[in-house]
Amino acid sequence: MAGPAAALTPEPPVQPEPAFRAAGPADVSAVVALVESAYRGEASRAGWTTEADLLDGQRTDEAGVAEVISRPDSVLLLAESGGDLLACCHIERRPDAAYFGMFSVRPGLQGAGLGRTVLEYAERHAREQWGIDRMEMTVIEQRADLIAWYERRGYRRSGEYQPFPYGDERFGIPLRPDLRFERLVKAL
């Protein structure tokens, strides 16, 4: 006999917190693949962070990722579960703030809270490990949905802009002529 308990829908399983670690040279290829899958090409359309309508070509390359990993006052954080790379981000200690970038979540996992977990971990790392009280980043101005996501997490638009590096295909091939970056900031 089915009672009221039978009508209850089981809750989805709780996802374990990812394990975080700093990337090393052996992680370069996996990081490049993750970043490219989150932002470029058809695979990126499975998630909401795609830039495929704004940019073609590459988002990063092995030389760029290796340089970030080797830079002093810089850490490329990896979020893993069961040995699988789920997400990554780069933070760099600067004189007045930590810079946040190269933020990528596997497209099929976007929208489930993993990105928020990674961002919060990066903010804690900057505050607790480096004594930094402010995080900043640059986001393509045309990414209104992404900027709104950061605003919901306490970032504010600065009104300060940087030009997109047109002509430098290391950052992609622009599909429109009006791209530029806006600086977002948050007190930690």
C-alpha cells in the first residue's frame, strides 16, 4: 500500500565538494582542453559560458597556461572529483588586489553551483593565503549574463574598460568589431 511517503520525489544525490589543488606542468594539456570546451566551439554551447557567438579560434594555448603556472605570485587552481578535472581558475597576487581569470567549468556541469564553489574558494585563498582584501577581473562587456552572475556574487562594475586585443589570435578571432573588457571588483 502506497502511503504519503511513496508520493515524495527522492532528492538528487548531494554532489561532494571538489578537491582543490594547484596545477603543475603535467596539468597543462587538461587545462587547455577544459578552457577551450567551456568557451569555444560547439562543445561550449552545452554550457552557458560560451563565447562562441563573440569569438572564434582559441581561448588559450599550452604556452599560455604553462606561463601562468610558472609565474610567481600566481596559482592556477584545479577543482577535481575522483581524479576528473571539473573546473579551474587562475588567481594572481597584485599590489592592490588579486586578479581572477581563466575561470572554466566543464560545460555539462555548469548551472549546478560548482562555479560558485570555485569562485568562493579562490576568494578565500586570496584573502587567507595572501592577505588580499579585493578581487578584480575583466569580463567582455557584451557578456551581460556573465556580468550579472558576478554581480549576484558581490562584484561591481567599475566603468573602467580595456580594449580587446584585436589582431592577436592567441586570444581568439573576434566575430564583431565592438568587443572590450570591463573591470569588475569585489571587496573580500
